[in-house]
Amino acid sequence: MQLSANFIVSKEEINLLQNHSLFGFESADELFSYALNLLRTEIEERKKQQIIDSAALYAELYQEDEKANEWIDSSNQDWK
């Protein structure tokens, strides 16, 4: 799928796109696509890290929560 869109970019960004061949890209489109893929990867990795960090915080909260520990202990007794 191909999409055409208009963006407002800085002079530096325009220079980067115009000088795409200096960076080994055949076209500004190729450079732009590459940059978007890098951004997508970075965003996905950041999201994964946020989920990991959140899970660690929840685990810490549950570990320190006396009522949760009592409930877990009583639940474990039911299984024995």
C-alpha cells in the first residue's frame, strides 16, 4: 500500500531527505521508510519495557501487601 501525505518538516529534515544518497539511500522515500521502521521498532521496544516495568511494580506491590499474601497463603493451603 502506498500513501501520499504532507508533513511540515524543519530545514534540517529537508536537507537530510534531499541528501539521502549521502547515507546510501536511493531515494528520499527509501530513507523515510527506513526512519519510520526504526521509529516503530523503538516504540515497540519502549512499550515492551513499560509492560515489564509495570509488571515488576505490581509484583512488588503484591509482595508487600499483607492482605494479598494472606489470601495467597490461604489459597495455597486449600490446594494441599
